[in-house]
Amino acid sequence: MANHAGKAVEVAVYGATGFTGRLVAEYLAKTYPAGSGLTWAMAGRSADKLAAVRDEIGAPTDIQLIVADSADPASLEAMVAQAKVILTTVGPYQVYGNELVEVCARTGTDYVDLCGEPAWMHDIIRSHQETAAASGARIVLSCGFDSIPSDLGVLFLQQEAQARFGKPFSRIDGRVVRMKGTWSGGTSASFKATMAAAGSNPEIIPILKNAFALTPGFEGPKQPSMSKPREDDVVDGQWVAPFMMAPINTKNVHRSNFLLDHPWGEDFQYSEMMLCGSGEEGEARAQRLAGLGSTMVGDKTPQPGEGPSLEERESGYYNLIFVGRNEAGDSLTAQVQGDRDPGYGSTSKMIAESAVCLVLDRTDTPGGVWTTAPAMGQALIDRLQENAGLSFALVS
């Protein structure tokens, strides 16, 4: 069990003065006001900035403000000592997250983040799985757009397959149908940090390429190709292009299967790509989208702390489908939709509900380094649908 004894704060939002952290705090203030049963706090490097953000978002004046800095280990220890779960938006995590994870794992304190940095996650699993399992700390990685829609979308579809056909699908293919939003500054910074790390340490490159990099001791079958535009073999008549989030989402989906003791089979296959349309126009769009990866490292990408306006966030959305198939010819398609831009508006709600779910609903999850599906599963799906503007549904 996690170490919650004597801790008055249930969720501490670390990085609350940053762009995404502020959105998380604002969401909690509106969704879980005084009297709701949730006690939460704001944490960051400056007490004055925390107070200013508190007042600007309309949070209660008596909400606890915690000064903590990744460069000050004592301040991290003090923050962790006060909270049952640390919700951190302070990335890139490979730069600013190591000390915090170590403290949480050692002290039995729960932790959720927005990480999409597979090489760092690989190291965190290797370094802290045993410690967290012993202390009871639930370290849950990737609680935003990467990788909740994919991770829980696959879980939702496999639960439906089990109920209808008595067995799971041996292959599921995720497809981005529509999406409107911008890359977050944190995602861009994490991508740049990962590329820089790979440039200085060639051992990272196989981790980035391996779909099973987060399943230590297990190597599954060859996975469907996702690297080049092509005519789709899943949605007839459509061209598909590589999806920027696929390298992390696929790893998390396979880790979920691994942590659940392979209920979907040790031969399970999974892919993610973007639907681009049909014919010559679809092919042209697929080729164009395939070249957008370079924009993640360009000068025009948003910086950490920057982000879209309220209007831009609220006009954003995403629509993903997951197509499951088995050897008997059975097939189902599930749809996951979000009502805000994926990188900010929806992500801030997803990580907030992940923290709340972990500390209030899934107290039975044992310690360890987790993905969202095995750590919180249906309880998190229910919270996201009730509060966070996501929907999970069968469409065929």
C-alpha cells in the first residue's frame, strides 16, 4: 500500500505556475471545489507566483501553496511528505524528473506525469520498479494525450471483445480520424531532449525503435509497419501517414498487456497511424504529413510555458478509432473522442482525473511503475467520461 498516513493533501500539482500546470490547477478548482471531498495543493518554485496563479484562476484563498524546486532535493522531500499523490507537469522529465521519482518511489508516495520520453521511462522502470513495489508507491507514467486515449481505448475494446466473443483481439489498429490542436511546448521540449540524448548516446536508439522497450524480459512478435505513408489495410480506401505519438503510445499499450500478464496474448500486435483520405488527394496529404516530424525541432515550436489561447483550446478536439480483429474473422471498432485540444485542454483534464482516480478510487493497486490501463482501468474510463469530456463507445 502507498504511504498515505498523516498526509492531509491528496493531490499536489507540481509545476502549477507553468502553462499546463496552471490548467490542471484551474480544472481542479472548478471540478473539485471546497466541500467536494478532495484536498489538493499547488506547488512550484515561487510562493509569489503560486499565490498570483491561485488568485487568477479563482482557487480558494486557503489552498495550500508548497514551494518546491527540482534543483533543491530537500524541498522535494518536504513536498512529498505532505501529499498522497504528486501530479507533475515539470518536464522534460529526463531533465527535471529523476529526483522526484526517486523520492516518491522510496517514500511510498503516488506519482503521475505526462511523460512521452521512452528512453527515460525505460530507465525509470529499471531503476525504480522494485523500490516502488516494496514501498507501495504507484508511479503512473504517461497520463495525458500520450497515452491515455490509446491505452484506455485498447482496454475498452478488449473488454468488449471478451464480453462478445469470449476472447480478446490478437490485433488492434489505432487510427487518428480527426484532430485539431497544437503541439504543447512540453511535448516539443521532450522530443528535442530525447533526440539530443540519442545523439550523444547511441544505446538509446534501439530503445526508441523497439515496441517492447518497456516490457523488460519480454519481446513480442514483429509489429505492423508505421513508418511510411501507404494505402491502409485496416480502413478500406484510405491512405495513412505516421502518427507522431505512435512510438510512445505503442510502447505503453504493450506494457499494459505485459503488466496485466498478457490477457491479450503474447502474440498481440498493435499499430497507430493517421487517416488521410482516399485517392490522389489522400496520398498527397499522407506524404505531406509524413514530413511534419521535422517541425517538432524547428524554431517555431512552442516553448515550455507557452500555449494556445482559451478559444483555441476550446475549439480543439480529437477523434480516434481502434479496430480489433481476430483469427476467426470477428471485428469491432471503438471510438475515443475528446472535447478539447489534445496537447493542453484535454491533457490537463486527463492527468487531473488520473491523480484523483489513483488516490480515491484505486487504492488497491499495488506499488510499482505503471501505465494507466492496469493501474486504474475502468475506474479511470468512468471518471474521464463523467468529468473530463472524453467518450468511449463502440461504433461498429
